[in-house]
Amino acid sequence: MKRLNILYATFKGEDLEKGFAYAVDLAKTLDKDLYLLVVTEKSVSEKIGDFFSAAGLAEEGLGQEAGEVVSGRFTKIDAAADPRFSVLANRARMEGVGFEVYGSTRAIREAISGFIKEKAGVDMVLLGPAVSRDGGMSSKELKKLVAGAGKPVVTMRPAMDGGEDGLQAV
């Protein structure tokens, strides 16, 4: 049987330690591997700049590269070589959990939906605390994600009782 995965989605600036311990524990308990999707949402001006860059590449006959600039494809990040993720990779490995890190510049809901479509075997989506709170993903976007994901979507919020890591799954 193919091992399935949990997709843990978070923003680039989020404190990764907060939700990561829960994500690893959940993956270990459910005997799953863990994908970490780090989303860096671009501003409107950055997106316009990307379109101009893509147009320039297309004019030079570099259509494939132009498409990659505009599409916001997922970039695999070498967790062991990147100091932001090496500690997380070691923690996951010590717990017996497979771990891969990807980056995206798409809007958070688009990034999650696109990742599920591109990567076979995503069994569950776990939204990091910053994605679950105000300013992360609106309730309207969350409803669209849940409706389109075809997978369980778990959100995190601060624990009411000040739990062990200050988080609870909702």
C-alpha cells in the first residue's frame, strides 16, 4: 500500500515551531509522511512585474520559462541544506516521519488546491496557525478550499486552556 501524506500549509513569515510539533505528532500517529508547503503570497505589483518578465522571456523565445514565472509552480526546497528547515527535518526524521518542503508564491488557497492536484497521495490538509487565524484565510476561502479539496482540512487556533504548545486542532 502506498504511504499517504499530510500537507501542512503555512506562510513564510509564520513561526514554524508553533504548529510543526503538532503536524509531526499527527503524521507519526497516523503513520503518514509530511509535506510542508511554505507560501509567500506576492503583492499585486510583484505579480504585474512577473507578467512583464514573462512577456520579455516569451519575446526572446523562452516560452517555457515564461510560463514558469507566471504559473507560481512549486519549488522543492532542500530541507537539510536550508537552515530554516534543517531543524524541522531532523525532528521529523527522529520521529520516523518522512519530510519534504515546498515553496509557492500563489495565494494560499490556490497553492493548497494546486499542490493537492499536482502531488499524488495527499490524504489530509493541516493549516498552520497563521493560515487559520484572521488575516490568513477568510472563512469564504476556507469553505471553497474544503469544498474543492476532497480531503479533510484541519485548522489550528490558540488553545483556550493554554495547552501544551498553545494550539488545538479545530
